[in-house]
Amino acid sequence: MPSEEEIKEGQKKKGPAFLYVIRFSVEKYKESRQTIDLLLQRLKEARIIVEAATGAEKRPAVQPGGPGEEVHFLHLSASAPTLLEEAERVRLPKPLKAGPSRHFKRKHLEEFVGCENPEEFFSFEEKQFLLRSVMDRQLVAREGEPWVSQVPPDEIVSGLVPEHPIIPHLQHTGLIDCFFPVHDTMLRRRMLLLRCCTDFVMRDSDLTALRLYLGDSVAWYFAWLSFYTQWLIVPSVFAVALSLLLIVTSSASGGDGILKTMSSSPTVNFLYAVFLCIWSTLFIEFWKRRTSVLAWHWSLSEEDDDEPQRPQFKGRLTTNEITGKPERFFPPRQAYITKWCVSLPAIMGMAALVAFLMLLIFTLETYLRANCHPDSYWHFLPIALICAEIQVMNMVYSRVATYLNDMENHETETAYQNHLIWKRVMFEYINGYGSFLYIAFVARDMERLQSQLIALLTLKQLVQNIPEAIVPLIQEKFRSRNDSGKLVSEVEAGMAPYEDTYDDWAEMMLQYGYILQFGIAFPLSALFSLINNLIELRSDLFKILFTTQRPPAKHAINIGVWQNVLEVISASAVLSNCMLLAFTSPDFLPDWSVPAKFGLAIACEHLILFVKYMLAEAIPDVPWEIEVQRRKERILLLNEKRQKESSAQAN
């Protein structure tokens, strides 16, 4: 495991001479020479160093060359003065020689660590962040430029308007087919990050290095996954202790076996259900505290510039009343109509299709139970079909959800992603848990629910971990042989882009739901998930570092909408467990009538929700030490503001 000094030393090592890569579409290159010339001119005006390359050789250039010469790649970098100026503008935190970190100011350069050599003052990752900030701020459209849309003001269309970013628009039009930050090509640097996973989970220093390399959004996913994996130790140990206790009692009484006893014992089911409800509350509340600590150490805050409109956003050209800048406006009423009259019926239709497919599979399972020998391999067919149905329908619906989200015409990328997440989560919740809900509350068969959960957890881990862990390793070996002699930009442009963390988050949320919603049928599901996550943590990191393009750093102050998903799963699990105990668990109050059991389940659900609420209120979201530091910072900023005002009045 690398020490703090090794990580800092690794971060100071130089990477490639350039920071970002632009690759132009070969098909659109010749017909867009004027646009490319204008882009190069704007890059020069922004004081961005441009190096043009054809893919076989590279050469310094501010123009693509003469007739017949094609430039497929642009390598972008920036000088030290440009980076220093931008660091002050964005208030980049840097460590002081005499104390903790402070927002960078050029006039206080000598007070910061590493000021002796301005060329190496910033890490490779900080340089990429600052260069992207320069491009986002200065590469915006101007009135009269050819890429600005020339349409009637009252026509609802998409297109680039003045004061909006150029590069996302050129990506949308297809002229730029790749735009990404390059990996730090020093193998030692990338292996240093990979070695961060040689411990049980990632430490704070590992997460900080990962955040500098891959950005806030990816770092938050790995921070949560590490925290979640650690917390899975508690239910795993509790489940193993219960299993050992059942083994002893079952052997003494000549019982039916550990798995059957585990699913049919009312006492075990009740204890584990209550334990899971309390554990989930403590997990969420302590994760909030962990979020506050990491956000403080990473100097993250909600202060950010207004998010630009998406290139795909359609609307009438108008002027923003606050900023005075031109922008597109789309009536919110039309977006609401699309959501409720198009998206919602489509989602319900897809859910109905899933229910129909599940019923077909369960009909087949009933037929096989009645007509096949108990030891026949045909009994594995239904669970294999369910696993295949879940994977295939998730793939189909992801395209449907994207299409519906595009129809809703969201203005910003954040709004677009949040609505897409909720669409996919709702469907994948139904698709992933539908078979369990049927077995639990329609068939009311706890043993069958247990076998289904064991089989699904095992098969999903095999199906998902093989492509995530083994296939990328094989691909990387073959790529390393074939890529010798190529430019770094060529090699990385050939990698698959890393879209976002959605698939990784969705996989973990489904797993979290399996444990909370149906864990009483098979308490050892937490142990299975713990083992899976130890592999997942490493395979996900390897995938990002070695098999995909480096993702652009995305600002995020927390895990965003996934926090709400956690809360919903945790709350719904209370009702699910109470109903499972009342109606599915065998020998649980067998003499009670159905209405009496239902009333008891609702009463217990309300009581547990009240206990969860009291626990959540009793545990502060922000640790006291962090709150003290925040107050100190507010006081220092207030004093600094007063000093500036006093100086201004004196002058």
C-alpha cells in the first residue's frame, strides 16, 4: 500500500506534454475546414497551446496546414501563467508552507508549497482541471460566428446561441467525435492508483488521489462503495452468528437443515428483520457524516457557476432577464405534459410487459415442478430465464428511457441525468424485484424465495464480474501488444469512452435492495454481497484506469440523487419485511386471522419507521469537528471581507 509521501510524489511526476485531446470526424473534416480554422483561432485567443497531429506524426501548429494535409488530432495544453491566472479565478485550494490549504492567489505565490518551480506547481490532474475551466469560460460562441444558429426567434429548435460553450455543440454535430483528458501515461502513476485497492477498502489518501485523477463524481462512487463494503461486515457477522446458532440447535433437535431452518424460523426472521431496519438507518446517517468529512477535506461547496444549457435543448431564442445573455426557452407546461402523458404511460407499459414475462416464466416453473424429477437440471431453467430477462429488459429499457428523456427536453445536463436516473431506477426496481415480490406475496413460499435469492445473487455475480474483471484484463493485454509505436492520443481515442457511473451505482442499489427487502429469507446474502464488493471495488477501478478513456472531471458535492434512492429503499424495506413476517414466514402467529396479521404488520411498520426517524434525528449529519472548522472559515471570510471594505473606504 503506498504511503502519503508516495502518493504525493506520484502526483508530481510529469505526464504527457499535452492535457486534452480533440479528434475530428474523418467524414466531416473536409467539409468543415472553415469551422476548424475558426476553432483553432479561438483556441489561440484563449492562450491554449495547440499541437496538431495526423495520427502518424505530430507537429506544433496553430493552423491545420495547407491543402491536402489533414489534422485528425489536436493536443491541448496551457502555459504556467495561464494556469496560475485560472487557479486564482476558480479559487483552487493549495497547501500552504505554514499551515493548511488556502484558496490560491498569485500575489501570495511564495506562501504555497512548490512555488519554487511554477511549471511543476500544479499536479497533472490540476492542470487538466484548470485547462478545462479555461475552455469552458473562453470558448463560447459569439454573435455572427458560423456555428451560431440563424433561426427565427419564435421557432423551437436546438442549436448554439451566443455565450454558450462551443465544444459540446461541435460534439453534438459530430465534427468532434472524441474529446477527453489523457491518462497519465507513466505506468507507475496509474499502477500507484491501482495499488490503492490492495487494502481491504480505500483509505482517505487513496480517495483523494483518485479524486484528483478522475474527478469528484467518480471519487464519490468509490468512497460510497468502500464505506458500504465496510458496513456490510456487521450484517455478515450477525448472519454468520445466527447460522452457527441454528446449526447447533438444528443438530441437537435433528432439524431439516440449516437453509430450511433459516427460512422457516420466525424468531430468526424477526430478529434479522429488526436488525436490518436499524442497520440501514445507522448506515445512511453515518454515510451523511462521512460525506460531510470528505466534502470538507476536498474543499467542495455548492458555489458554482450557472450550468449552461445542453446542446440538445430545444426552445425559442430569448434573453435571460437576470444575466442579459441570449438563451433558449421552452415552456415548462409542455415538458410536464410530455412527462405525464408520454413518459409515465410508456414506463407503465414496460412494467406490464415485465410482469407478463415473469408470469410466463413462473408458469413454466410450475409445469417443470409438476412434470420433472426433483433432481432434474430442467429446474434451473426458470432462474436462468429470470436472470436473462432482467439483463435483456434492462438493456432495452435503457434505450427507451433515453428516448423518453430526450423527448422531455431538459435544459441542463444535471436535470437530464437526474430524470434519467429516476426513470431507469423505477423500472429496474420493478424488473429486478418483480420475481421476488411474486414469490413472497403471491406464492407465499419462503423456501422458494430463499433459493431464488441464492441463485440470483450467485448468477448475477458470475455474469457481471466476468465481463467487468476478466474481459477487460484480456483486452488490455491484447491492446498493449497492438498499440506499440502509436501516439498516446491514438491509443486512448480507440478506447471506449467512460459514459458515467450510472451502471455501477444501479448495480449496487439493486444489491442493497436485495439485502434489505428480502434478506430475512437468506441472511447470508450480506456475506455474498461483501465478497462481491471486494471484487467489484478492484474491477471497477481497473476498468476506468486501463480500458476506457479518462472521464472528464465532474463537479459533485455529494452522491446526489442516489442519496434519495437509498432513503426510498430503506423506508420501503420496513413495509416489505413486516409483510414478509406476517404473511410469508411459516409458523409466524399461525392462529391469527389475515386482518389481524395485516393490522400487526402495519403497526410494526409505523413503530419501526418512528424508531428510524428518531435515530436519524439523534445523529447529526455533520460531525462537531467539521462544524467548528466551518464556523472558523466563515469568521475568517467575514473578517477578510471587512478588511477589504475598510481598505476601500480608506482609499
